[in-house]
Amino acid sequence: MADVTASGDRAPVCPGTLYICPTPLGNLRDMTPRALDALAAADAVCAEDTRVTGKLLAAFGIRAHLERLDEASITAKASGVIARVAAGETVAYCSDAGMPGVSDPGQRLIAAAREAGVPVVVLPGPTATATAYVASGFTCPRFYFGGFFPRKEGEQKRTLAGLASIDAVLVFYESPRRAAAALAAIAAAFPTRRVALCRELTKVHEEVVVEAAPDLARMIASRTEAGQMRGECAIVIDAPSAGEAQAAQQEVESAAQARAAELLAQGDLSKKDVVRTLREEFGLKRNDAYDLVYGAGEGNR
């Protein structure tokens, strides 16, 4: 990358700006100098949890005006905070750990700032998403971040089914008390895939376990029953193998073929409408849907 600032230079902290400040996942030495500068210079530091951020600031000798801005208060308070930034205040925002705006209330604060047209500076720094993806050792160059894993069984099944054919590593956040249930759902959906459980990232007891999905599910279920699961988790699911992807595609094609036959037999829709329906319901390419409706070899007519 060009125009890299020299290591001894300091980028100024500008008034009338919202600074998004990543904080360590666990190891204080991962705090960046730029984030410390922004926190020290801010007129106010908004935090997901003022107790957590207060301890962080105290560790670095920073005295700041702290304001709580969590899931319960962000909707009511965001516009007021942004109005203050528009009036010239410098405001920094921190989540409990990692990059703000990734599955936390910071998303709505940043959206409000963009909508109001006030300057937003997102500082680079620790993030559990990328750290877990890299730690897994999975080699697919693409990953999909799904936020926190769904809690309800039906939603879990729908989510995993919808992601089954994506050629990417899947990354989810999960709490230690729900990790066993999440891994059981993943093992049921993807019994041949490898899965990594990344726990306590950057902390003293950091652990990354990579196993076949059913084996990892059994291991974590046993630990949970024994009361040995602690620390926030990231679950990383390997991308589908060539064989799995081919089997999934064949399953989609078979289901689409059956649906096409059903719709044509009903006679309520024209062939053109059936093609449109297949594309909407199964995500088929135009020519593939035409082949199913009109017969192979006629898809380009």
C-alpha cells in the first residue's frame, strides 16, 4: 500500500468526528497507539459497557468522560450523540472487545453518523472474526461472517441450509453455554466438514480445536456437561468439499425438477412463469431453469 504514515508520526484527532476504536480481545498489548490517542483526546467516550471500558482506560492512564451506549439505549441515544458530533464534539466509541460495529450496538451508531453526514473514522485493530478465520487453518480464501449463531432450532436449520452451497468458510460467534447445542446443529447439517472452535482468543487460556464436526460436537457436549466450558467462542466451519458441493447441487437440481413437473402439471402458470418461479425458489441460472421447463438443449431459445 502506498502513502503509509511513518511509524513515528501521529495522525491528528479531529474535532467533530466519531472515532470507532477497537479494543483488545483479551491481551492489553493489542491496543493500538491510534486508538489510545483517540480515546485520550475525545470529549466523550461512548461504551457498550462503561465498566469494561473504564478498566481499559485506567490500565493506560486515560481519564475520560464515559457514557453508556448499549443495546438497550442505542436507539434512543444515537441521534443525540451524532448531533453533538455535528456540533463539533469528538466522540469515541468502544464495544466490550474487538472491532465495534461487528454484531454490536455500534452498527446503529455508525449508520446514524453516515446518514447525518458527520465524519466517521474507523480505526483498525483487533477483531475476533478475522482472528478465528485465520486460526482455523482452513484454506478457502473466502469467509462469510454470520454474526451470533441462531438460538432457535428452526432458525439454525434454515440458516445452515441457506449457507450450505456457499463456497466459503463460515464464521459465527457463540457463548460458551450454547456452544454444544450450536455444534450439534452444525454436525447434523454438515457431518463431513471440519469445524474449529476458537475460545478465549488472545488470552492466557486461548484454545483452537479443529475436528470433524460430529467429533467436535461430542467433545464440547462432554465438556459442557462437566462444567468446563468458559470464555467467548467463535465457531469456524470449513468450506464445502468438491464432493459435497456437487452433491448439494444435484439435490437442488432434483428438487427443482420435481417442482417444475408439479407446476407444469397444475397448468396454472405459463412456462415462462414456471422458469421465473424456479429461479426465485432455487436460485437457478436462467438457462438451467429453461432446460428444466422446456427440455435440455432448448435453454437458449
